[in-house]
Amino acid sequence: MKKILVIGSAGQIGSELTLALRDIYGGENVIAGIRKTKPSEKLSETGPVEVVDALDMDNFVSVVKKHNVDAIINMAAILSATGEKNPMLAWDVNMNGLINVLEVAREFEMKQVLVPSSIAVFGPTTPRDNTPQETVLKPTTIYGVTKVAGELLGDYYVKRYGMDVRGLRYPGIISNETLPGGGTTDYAVAIYYEAIKNKKYTCFVNAETRLPMMYMPDCLKATIDLMQADFSKLRHHSDFNVGAMSFSVAELAESIKKHIPEFEIKYEPDYRQEIADSWPNSVDDSAARQEWGWEPEYDLDAMTKDMLEVIGDKHKKGLI
Ligand code: SER
């Protein structure tokens, strides 16, 4: 790959993934695609930034031509909670945006497309523990519906056109650079910020809610390792389960209390409880381990220590 376009570069994952890819492939070779959000200084100082709206084909194609893009990573999506507030918007961005990405990639004979999926592809009838790679995919959110369709579309483009399309089912991603927006797993990020700022947090899902989660360094590693894997060795393409850790909100709060003993948590579950309850507790990621050597590094306590250090530092500097 010579020129990678990251669509959604201002988002929670996109912002850090773009910088990580620039370290590997060179700043000029990784184009940050943003839509409305102002890019961070780090993003605009380390390489090209373009306004890219995958729903606007003229704009999208002009950026692809201008930079001779030969790989696309499509991180733009409406997540689960926002999706339930506006299902048509979720369909438009997640499906029409995706088919445009795949079609542009086909037309311009791109070397690779990476399309993330999510644990949201699972639903209430899926086995909850150690959820298998191949299992029931009957989600009850519009976000999940678009992610199942996205996986199927990705695999269709592999089979039908011989294209290189890859994707992984991200669990909840926890990070300290860019806040997530509109997801059900956002509580696992907000809790750290509130612990540092106010020593208390009111959680929108209950104490027993247990979901698969992953710290950003592992998310970047999983994404880049999958991108760099030997395509001929892959049996799956757009739908790899990737696990790292799994904890309840009560366990997350306990992990924070080891560092901030006075931390207090309250629970006021809202509509997002039902979404969380429809998702797995943990996933079986043996296909990712076997096919491209996936192995996570961070567990809950290692992540908590790091999160509190980084966010604590930002707080001291008055940045949050
Ligand atoms: N983090 C996402 C969400 O909560 C799941 O992929 O919607």
C-alpha cells in the first residue's frame, strides 16, 4: 500500500489510528479524512487532511484521485446509541457510506479496504459467553443490523470481485485521546474522566453489565496486525472476533478504587441498558489468533493504571 485514506480520522479510533499508520507508512502517505470535526493539531501537522464525505461521491472520488489512494480504512459510522435515536441516519452513513467505499475501491482497483465491524452484530439469541466466531447474528439495534450487512457486503466483494476487504468486530474501545460519541460502551471511558475530575460517576447501565472491552493500544495493534496479515492465510475476512478483556461495571469501579479509594459510583440505567443486555459478555477470538496471530496485551488493571495516569496528567495541565 502506498497511499492510505482513513475516513473518520477525527473519531475516537480514527484519530489515533491515523497517527499510528503515519508512524509506519510515513505522514504523507496516510490521508486523514474528516467531515465536520476540526482536526487536532497532531493530525494536521503530521500529514495531509482532506474533507471527505463518503456519501458525496464527487467529493470522495476527487480526494481519491488527488492522492492516488490505493487503500481505504472506513472508520466513519453512527454508533449504537445515536443509531437508536436516528435509525435512518445510521442506515445512510453506515450502509450507503460503506457501499460507496467498496464501489470506489473496486473502480480504482485498490489494494485493500478495512471496514470495522462490532460486537453489535450479536443479539439476545446469541450465546453470551465466549461467543463463537460463527454464531447467530440477529441484532436488535439498527447499528447491529448495518454491521451484519457490512460484514456480508465485505465478504461479498472478496468473493465476487476478488478484492482484499478485511474487518474485525471491535468490542467497546477505551481510550484517552479522543472521546467516543454515541456508543453504548461509552460509559467505560466516561467513568475514568469523571473519576479524575469529580471522584464520582453516574452510570447509564447497571452494576452487573458485563461486556467485552479493549484498550486503545490493543485496538491499534489488532487493526494494524490484521491490515498487515498475509491475505492468502485468511479464511475469514470481514468479521473477526477480537477479545481482550471482559468486566462488569462494578469490577471496573473496583479497579478505579484501587487508585482512588474515595471514588463513588451510582447507577441510573436508561435505554442503553437494553442494548448492552443484547450483547455478549465475552468473545471467542481463536480464529483471529490462528489466522493472523492476534494477542492482546492489556488487562483491566493495567489499563486502569494507564488511563488514570494519562487523564490525571491532562487534568493537572488544565486540558480537561
Ligand atoms: N462501541 C460501540 C457502541 O457502543 C460498539 O461497537 O455502539
